[in-house]
Amino acid sequence: MSPARQLACLYDQYVSAVRQGDEGTATAFAAWLGEFWDAGPAEPRTPPGAISLLGGIGRGVRWYQTETTVLGYVRGWTRRGCYQVPIAELGSNADRVIVAA
């Protein structure tokens, strides 16, 4: 599974945890992912590598993979930044960020 797809799945599991009231799981993942939100590059014009349909306050999150980073853009938040998750961080912390289904 590509890192963009992996992050999209994790994000959808996070939204599911929120909806199910699993506060511990949701809070841990949100804290981890929140570390990577910042002003970022403009959204690529190419199709995303993956989409989290459940995320982004109902707007969806589009995930793009570069050589070193997965970029996540929330529809309608173009001036607010994006998630910028280093692929190495995702791989080395996969056990910490995996959300219980």
C-alpha cells in the first residue's frame, strides 16, 4: 500500500473512531497528525494518490505523495495550509498511529 493510501485509510479510521466515541484513539491520532499541519505548497494539479472521503469536516482530504512526503489538502481550506507528513515518519511510527478499527 502506498504511503498516501495508508494515510488516507488511517485518517478514515480516525474519523470512524471519533464517530464511535473512541476518544483515546481519536485524540492520539489527532495529536500525532496535527504536528504536521502547516502552511504548505499549492495543491498539485495532478490527481491525488488517495482520498479520505470521511475526513475534512465532510469535505474530504486529498492525499498526494512526493518522494519524501505525503501532502493532505482539505477541500475549501486552500489558504489554511495542508498536512505534510514525512514518509519516514509514517513508516517509523506506523505502530503508534494505527487506529483500532
